[in-house]
Amino acid sequence: MGIQLMGITHAKQKLRRTLSARIRAMSATSNVPKGHFAVYVGESKKRFVIPLWYLKHPLFRSLLDMVEEEFGFDCPTGVLTIPCSEDYFTSLTSALSC
């Protein structure tokens, strides 16, 4: 049990480092305001710019956990892609903003 927990903790730390590096790279090369990052959503890969604090919100974390479990975070393009519908993503982010 302890080994599994260490593995999960290590995986989450690796994910944070990977996302942090990608967020910094995306912010430096695109029109993303400080304190925000870009993600691509859905089949059409619509670009959304969202605040970094979403990463700490349990609902958004839950979405990221599902994406990681289903698809992983090995994005060769360096852009976080969330393969849910745009409607779902918009509903989720609207709920977070309230």
C-alpha cells in the first residue's frame, strides 16, 4: 500500500513539473496573460485561456485526473488537450467562476 501511495505521489509531482514547464513555454510564446494558461478542448481543439488557480480547484483537478487516466499527458505538441465536449468544459469553467 505504501509503495502505491509513493508511486501516485511521484506521478502527481511529475505531472505538476510537466504542466508547469509547458505552461511557462506556452505563456512565453503566445498571447496568454500572466497567471493564465491555454488548453485545447474537444475534437475541434478549441483554444481556451483559463486562470492558473483552476489547477487547484477540486472539480478541475477531477477532470484532469480523468483525462490523465484515459489518455495520459504525453503531449508531443506541448499543449494540454482536454478531450471532452466544449459544452461540458464551458459548463465546468462557468461553475468554477461563480
